Amino acid sequence: DAKTTQPNSMESNEEEPVHLPCNHSTISGTDYIHWYRQLPSQGPEYVIHGLTSNVNNRMASLAIAEDRKSSTLILHRATLRDAAVYYCILTLGLMRFGAGTRLTVKP
Amino acid sequence: DTGVSQNPRHKITKRGQNVTFRCDPISEHNRLYWYRQTLGQGPEFLTYFQNEAQLEKSRLLSDRFSAERPKGSFSTLEIQRTEQGDSAMYLCASSSGLAGPRWNEQFFGPGTRLTVL
């Protein structure tokens, strides 16, 4: 399985944009890039996914590097409810979670 | 509520006892997954079903662990002769497996927290 590297933790101020990076230099051509997040005391929830092109949805944007060796999850205006662990996962099917990035949002 | 449900939410047991957890996936989902999560770590994949067929098992799943999905609907995860190292959150997820933009989106339940004394 291709591996991902994420910072252990990041901080953001409320209502500011947040850029969460993920490195995946061994990504294969068929791997999709998925992002999930896990709020305190809950199971993970889907955020966004993409293959080659940048993607937007109501929760976030996903920017994928041209060589696909890295990607960035963008939260356009962080709120206190966005405080969670964010996981970047490469998969064509089954998902293998790493430790993720713990995002703290300060009021 | 049409989400994934898991029962019980909490289980405390003594070492050596057997425990069984239940997962009810979203009704039209044909794929079901079990994960285990310990404190500070991401979920670890344990096993995966497509309908009633168990298609993949992690090497983490020792012989003491068994999972079933007898009619392709709910699933059970049994741990025999529990050990203190089995203490963790056990998460279940389901996905539709159907073609479409969100084909692989997994919906997670709230988990069952197991404490082995």
C-alpha cells in the first residue's frame, strides 16, 4: 500500500482558511486520494476525494499536485466544529488509515 | 436514523471471556468493514464483506477473532478469550459499492468501546 505523510498537528484561527498537507510520493496511477475526518468521540466521516483534478464540495476543496505526489485539503473558513483528526488515504478500494493530522481551531 | 448502528456502545469484560459486537449497516449497502482503533491511532482495517462473503482479512485478525455477515445484512464480530491488548474501539462501516462519484465512500458507525480488565 502506498503510504502518506501528514503533520501530527496543526492549529488554525476560527474563520481563517486551513491548508492541510499530505505527501504521497509512492502513489500509483490508480490510487484515489481520500480525506476523512474524525470528530471527538465519533467514527470517521468522508470529506472529499479525487484522482487527478482539483475537487470542490460543500465541506472543503482538494488540491492535487500535478505529479500527484502531494495533495492539500483546504477548509475555506475554519469553524470550531472543524476541530478533528484529518486523515489522508490512498486507495482503490480498501482504506488504510495513518495517524492523521489533529487540527485545533482557536476562537 | 438510517446511519450505521453498532451495539453495544460500551463493553467491559474480564480477560478470558468471549464478547460479540453487532453492526447494522445502511440498508442498501452491500459492503461492510470492521476496524479497530486504539488511542491516538487511526483506525486499523480488520476485515471486509461484500454481501455475505468475507473477502479480505487483515493479518491483525488473529484466530481469536471471527466475523460473520450471514444474510448480507447485519454483521457480528466475536472475540474469544479476550486479552487486555484487545481493549480498543471497534468501528464498523458500510459502503454501497455501486458505480458513481462516491462509490467508495464509507459511512462509519459510532463504534463499540471494549475494555478488557
